[in-house]
Amino acid sequence: MSPLDYTAKELDALMDTAADIMADPAKYSHACNGKILATLFYEPSTRTRLSFETAMIRLGGEVIGFHSADSSSATKGETVADTIRVISNFADIAAMRHPKEGAPMVAAEKSAIPIINAGDGGHQHPTQTFTDLMTIRSLKGHLDNLTFGMCGDLKFGRTVHSLINALVRYENVKFVFISPKELTLPSYIRDDVLKSKNIEFREVTRLEDVIGDLDILYMTRVQRERFFNEEDYVRLKDFYILDKKKMALAGKDMLVLHPLPRVNEISTEVDDDPRAVYFKQVKYGMYIRMALILDMLGIRVA
Ligand code: CP
């Protein structure tokens, strides 16, 4: 499952359902009675896994799963394809995070139940993208006509890759990519997604120079787990630190999003700024995952 499996119109419908759940959670509290979600997490997670689990529980369903490859039979050499054939007997739907790009897709091909990609290596993180879209639409009222600044690790950052893929389908979106030169966008995003669609974008290294032009600032963490050597990670990890001084250069309506977890890239002094919405974002994530579970199980609530 990728955000591109959903048209912009279908995504809108998904966000409408999420907004309806937010407004009237009781209406949905038994929608998944008798259904089971399996969370198959081969990589660490706090938000995504717990957000899926609470989403299913709040819909009246139940949850099984594992939260590390070490606690599964992957340690004995079992393939993802075999694991999912087994899990298909136990659950009605599964959310999978895996360090290998494409693993959830391989699983989906062998699975008798719907598989949700909960993040695969440096490739995609579709439900984070749904979360981001839901947050922006809820707080800005629209997704068209916005300038998005994406800052940090744009090379390995799967959340950024997924989000760009989804945003280019909206009208008059512009991008400013802010990264050290070692962590610029991969060419399959720059050329195949942006240039091929004639999307306006700039690539810069200094956040201070562009922050005043942005409607949305999407901060990302430099991810230690994606680096091949510690030296490069240490050199780049504190390249960007968003603090009060930089926020003073931003517009009064600019929103700061971050998929979290953060390390040093946003100073905690920014947390109380009303433009900092990364903790609200987590809540929107839970509601959009509730909507997604309903959609993938084909459950409609009147
Ligand atoms: N945003 C996100 O994927 O967070 P976790 O790694 O904690 O799931």
C-alpha cells in the first residue's frame, strides 16, 4: 500500500472519515468488533505501532503482533513471505514495518489479508504521509497553493519521499529542499517525480535564508540507523537546529511539522510556539489510521 494507491479524491474521502471519527468517536467504537490487526514490526517504532494498535482498539477490534525481528521467527531464517502466509490465518489485516525496501510489498503479494506498509527502509512511510496530509488539511484548510520546506535528511528520509509523492498531486504546490549536500534528494524523486511533473522547487543548504518563504516547514531527523559510518553521522547530525531565533524569521502562519522522533533538530524552546504542531500531528495520525483500517477492511459506518 502506498499513498499513490489512493487518488487525491480518495485521500480526501479518507481524511473526511478521519475528521468524522474525531468529531464523533462513539459512532465508530464497535466498527471493528471481532476483527484482529497484526502489527509486524521488524524495526523499532513508538508512534506508528502504538498508533495502529490504539486505532484498532478504539474501533472495537483487537491486536496481536511482535515489535522486533529478534522476537519473531525471522531470527530462525523465516522469510517475510512465509511469515505473512502464517499471519493471514490469525488476523484480518496487518501493518508491517521492515528495514528492507519493498518487504511489505512482497508480503502483500503472498498475503490473504490487506497489508499496510508502516515504513520500509529508506523507501516509503505511507501512513506517516496520510498523517501529514491530514494535519496540514485540518490546520490550513487545504493542501493546494502552499510552499513546503523540507529540511534535514532528504536522502534517506522515507517520510519526505512519501510526502512529496503525495503532494505533487495538489494544485500549485512549491518546494524548498533544505539539506547538507550529502543528504540531498535521491534522483528518482528529483527527476522522476518533480522534474517530470514540472513542479517548482529549489535546493538550498541554509534554513535561515528561506524560512520566511514557507507555509509549511517539515523538519526531519538525521537518521543514525541509515548511515554506513558513524563519522558521517556525527558530522551531519546537528547540521540544522530549529530554535526561537530561526522561528522569528518565519511567517506568523507557518506550521512546523516533524514525523518524530526528534533528536536535536528542533530545540525544545520551540515546542510552545503555536506554529509548532508536531505533537498535534501524532493525534491526527491515530485518526487517519482508524479511517485507513476501516477502508482496507471495507467497513462503512453510517
Ligand atoms: N514517525 C514515526 O514513524 O515514528 P516511529 O518510528 O516512532 O513509529
